[in-house]
Amino acid sequence: MNSLILAVVGIAMMVAGYLLYSRYLGGRVFKLRASFRTPSHELEDGVDFVPTNKFILWGHHFTSVAGAAPIVGPAVAVIWGWLPAFLWVTLGTVFFAGMHDLGALWASVRNRGQSIGTLSARYIGARGSRLFLVVIFLLLLMVNAAFAVVIAGLLVSTPTAVIPTWGALVVAVLIGQAIYRLKWNLPIVSVVGVVALYALILLGDAVPVVLPETVLGLSAEAFWIVVLFVYAAIASVLPVWVLLQPRDYINGLQLFIALGLLYGSVLIFRPEVVAPAFNANVPEGTPGIMPLLFVTIACGAISGFHGIVSSGTSSKQLDKETDARFVGYFGAVGEGLLALGAIIATTAGFRTIADWEEVYSAFNEGGVTAFVNGGGSILNQGLGIPTSLSATILATMAVLFAATTMDTGVRLQRFVVQEIGQVVGVKLGTAVATAIVLVVCLGLTFSAGADGSGGMLIWPLFGTTNQIMAGLTLAILAVMLMRKRRPVLPIMIPLVFVLFISVYALIIQLGEFFAAGNWLLLALDVIILIAAVWVIVESAVALNRARKDEPELDDEDERESVGAEGGSGE
């Protein structure tokens, strides 16, 4: 199989999904209205609620939900063969992820920017919402701790990425000032920002920053982890327009340029996919493809973390409700394109099947490193970009996206801590809630030693927890649509599939953790499983009640047709 065929078919499917299916969702299911007053206008405060240009908000949303996960998941899952991963990424993006992200954004906008955790109390019930918050907190804890470890590892293994990683923050702050203070033209700012970012990449490639083995008594990895959490804490409390929005916007443009380089190299070089379509010779110890494929590839097909971002930050910045189609659905398409690029890089970026099998000698051996090396090889042979610079471009892309997810994750976890405080009757300020998040995240990260390896302790539960979260978000959407007598089938099919797969995976992992004597993961698995089953039952009751209750109709529900704003979403 030639990689160019995979690229063309995959891109065509996702673009068709945005042009056709998202139009149907926006017009017939969610009935987006440009005239609806969004929370960013109703509650504007200049900090969290800020009306934002849809292109800038798309950059923030897309890079926040992307992170390293749409690279890591597919790069690991191709061990079962490229075809299952390809099908799940393409079909999952079109019919699962795009609908989920758009729906979560719509649901929060229609409820004054409230988070998915808060919405669960209204649409599912108070008991279910408290368990919902537990799942959200654990999911964000996994993301923040693990991504800090991943970023620190990349900064150590690819020292050429250090300068562009931290220099990008300076560029972002200047861009934020140019857009909001100086009112510069957005296209001009975009060009200047991208040029500055790639100049930093060239500088970083020429001047690698290698830390000594110990810094202030910490290993190089541990030092970077502490610096990353300090940065994330500061970024999480700043007004979104100062750093998060402009940084994420420029990162979004940078990603599409990097993906353009990768896909352009595929077009020119047209490397053959050396990995098998279905791998009948998986290494010993590799778990079965069912259901693990569907939780290993979460981001890039469907991810519960996206619902947290959609309702936690993006909904508070949406200028017009019709922008949700571009921000939410097309944000998922962007991540799907990244996941597709990861599949191509890790299956066609090797010279022979023997080289590929050497890397994929055991489950979880592939990942960001396989993506950087395989993708770098394709860039080198397709466009003639030097191997070192190719690796720097892809490593910087991975680091910047992981960092954007991490600082957004810290901000979201702060919101969750404050919501939990409200449940127990304690009002927590921003500083106190952020401090609690830092203590918990750093405590987990360094719980297994000074090297920070504790950050990966509970990562094996990320995939299942993430998909449970996606299923519960879909349950809220189903209840909302059922109340409004809107089409609910586009939600119900993914809802049933995702919850079945997730619970199935949790049960399988229970046996694995018990056999390995891993009591921490076993206990967390039990907690997540109980919470999931409980909320599923509560959701089923809420759906049945919504079906029987009087319809909750909006003005647009009473029209025979959608009207001019129909499905364009633009």
C-alpha cells in the first residue's frame, strides 16, 4: 500500500465530513443560531469570558485538545496493523469526534458556559454529577502529570527543541498584545508570528540546549517537570487573551504548516507502507485488538477530554453560536489529520518491515519517538530537509501541543477543584484552587522517585477513563436533544458504542492489574468502573424521563425549516 493513497482517502473523508455531516448537525440537530447571545457577550469579564475571532478560538481549541495524544495513540495502535487504526481515525473523526466536540460546545453555550460536570447535575442528576466530577478530576490529573513527563523527556532527548519551545511563549505574548491592544490586522500578525516561530526552530536546531545531569539537585527531566508546572500554573490564571489564545493560535498555524510539510513529502516521495495492514505476528504480551484499539486511539477518533475543553474554556470565548461548527467540528478534523499523519509516519517512515518490527518489538514501544523518527525520514526524503532539522520540527510540534494541553488542563482542573469545593460547601479562590492542583499533580509525578516517573503511574487508565468521559458527555447531549425532540440517533449510536467499549476495557484491565499485583491501578479502576456504571444507570433514567416529559422547545424547534442560518455555521 502506498502512503499517498492513505493520505488522499483519509483527508477526503474528513473534509467531506466537515462540509456535509457537520452542516447537517449544525442545521438539523443542534440548530445553531447566529442571533443567540453567547456567554462570552452575556458574561464578558476580560479574563475567562472573552468574545473571540473564530479563527483565533479555533487555534486555542484545536491545540488544547490535540496535545501529544493524537500522536501517541495511533503511533502505539499501529502494532495491530495500519488498517484498523486508519479506519478508526477516519470514521471516528467524522461520525464520533466532530459531533462530540461540536455538541459539547453547543451544550455549554446554551447553558451560560457551564462545564460538562455542572451540566451533568442539571440533565442527569445530582448523584451522577458528583461521580462525574471524580472521573473528570482523575482524567485531568492523568493528562497533566503524564504530559509533563512526556514534554520533559522530549526536551532532554531533543535539545534542539528547547529554544523554540520557550521562545514561542514570548512570540505568543507579543501576538496577544498586537491583536487586542494594538488592533493589528490578523493575517499580518499570523504571518509575522509563524515566521518568528520557524526562525526559533532554525535557531534551536543550530543551538541545542543540553542541561547538565543535575540542576539544583534535580535531574534534567525533573527540573523541566517543575518548570513546566510553574509555567502552567501562571498561564492558567492569566486572562486567556494574554497567552493562551495567541499561543494556541500560532501553534495551530504551525501544526498545519508542519502537517503540510509532512503530507507534501508524502506526495513527492510516496513512500510505501512497510507495516502490515493486519499484524498477525504481534509481539508476545500485546493485548487483544478488541477493545483496546478503541481506547488506545482516543484523541484522533473521539476523546472525552475534548468535551472538558469545549465546555471549560472554548464555550466562554465563542463569539457567535454558528462559529461552533468551525471551532468544534473542524477542530476535531484538525486532530484527525494529525492522527492520520502519525499513522503514515509510523508505518511508512521505515525502510523495511524488519526496521519497523525492531521498533515495534513490544506493546507501547512505539510512540512519539517513532513518529519523530519516521516522520523525519519522510521529510528528509521528500523535501530534502536535513534529518536533524526534520526531527526538530516534529519534536517542537509535539512539545508545543503537549504544553498547550497541559496548561489548559491545569486551568480546567482548577475549575473542577472549585466545583468540588462548591459541592462540599467550601468556596475556593483561584490561587488556592491552583495551588491544590499543583500539589496533587506534582505529588503524583514525583511519587515514584525524583525522576518524575510517577507521572506515568496511572497513565494506563487514561484511554478507558477518557472514553468513559466521552460516553458520559454524549449522554448529556442525548438528554438535551431528547427534551427538545431533536434527532437523537446521531448521538445514541456513538453513545452506546463508546460506553460498551469503555466498560469492556475497564473490566479487562481489572484482571490485568490484579494479575500484576498493581493495587493502585486496581483500586482506581474499580472507582472509575463504579462511577461509570452508576452514571450510565442515572443517564438511562434521565433519558427515559426526558422521553416522557413535555417537550422543552426553543423558538427554532417550532419552525418547519431551519431558516437562512440553517447548517452553514459560518
